[in-house]
Amino acid sequence: MQRITVDLGNVDWSLLRKQKLTLLKTAQRRTKTGATEAAGHLRGLVHLLDNIQDQAAETLGEEVVFGKKRA
């Protein structure tokens, strides 16, 4: 598979974290209502976002991408 470079310099990481949580909550609700295919698609998007965040954290730092760790 060919690798591509994507500029993530203008990503609002705080907003992305909130959006990802919304996707997860929606997937959970879909699972409870029996819409498992939709829930699976949403979880797939969350996994994609996880991968993007992991790669961005290597360059930008974990705190920038994931926020401050809670004690």
C-alpha cells in the first residue's frame, strides 16, 4: 500500500477529541437499538481517528493531540 502525507497542522485536536466521543456514544446507542451495521461503521471511523491521532502524537506530542492526562 502506498503511503500518503496529510497536513494535520490546522486540526483542532480538542474538538476532534469531542467529536470522537460523540461517535463512540452514538455507536453504543446504535448497538443497543440493534443497528449493529451502523455501529460498526461508526467504530471503524473511531479507529481511523485513533490511528490519525497516534501518528500525529509522534510529531506534535501526546499532550497536544490527546490533551492533558487526568490524575
